[in-house]
Amino acid sequence: MSLSFNYQPIFTVNPILITKTFNPDVADPVEDPDSWLTNSTVYQVVNDQVLIERITIMSCGDNIVNPNVTNKLVYVYFYKYTDGAYSLYKVFDMPANTITHTTPNAKYELTFTGGILLNVSDKIIVASSFDATGLPADYLAVTIEGSVYNLGG
């Protein structure tokens, strides 16, 4: 059996850059996300297919007003509209730290070689395991980079 690979380039139109800063929902990864999901949908594809190349997730503490970031797990879900199904894609540790002039915010970056193709009404959802304070130090800043996918039309 031989494997075949796509060596053709993937053409995209219009780059996209989506940003959202929010207090993430506290996730229960065992339950259906519909039962706890309120404000953690970071991106929903609306009109065209999109190719997502990178997702960056960063804590929002600062060195003056909100320096203490709580340790938590961060969950990244993909929602496939056509199946009505959520998939837990990645879980990572966001360490507790105190932001100072020399200690930066914790950051996690997902890079997709070749990109992940999302269809109309698909979603990217980011939630966390814990929110001790409800203060901006425990908020997450999410940046999504990609582009609109050209179907060749």
C-alpha cells in the first residue's frame, strides 16, 4: 500500500486576524460544552471556509493592577457544525505566575503546518479549568491567524 500526499499549494484569499480578550468559561471536559458554554466561543466561521494557521493564547495579567495569574488548564475545542459535534483538541497548563517588569505573561501557541480548514458555522472555543478571581489577570487573550480559503471559483 502506498500513501499519496497533496503537493499542490493551498490558495487563500484575504488574510484574517481575529482577537478576543475574555474571562473564559470554566470547562467540564466530560460534559457537552453546550451545558456550560457562554462566552468562550473565540471564532465562528460565518460565510466562507477559512484556513487557520496559528492560535496564540496568553494570560492577561499586568505588572501594575492585576499581576497574579492563577494556575489553570486551558482547553481548546473545535466545533464541527455539520455533525453538531465538539472535539477537545488540546489541553495545556497555564502556569501561575506574578507578572513583573521582567516576568512576562504565560503564553501558548498552536501552529498548524498546512493549516486547519474550517467550514461555514464551525467554531473555535477556548475555556479553562479554573477562574479563582474573575479578575482580568485570569482573562485570556486569544489571537487567531489564517486566511479565507479559495475554492477555486
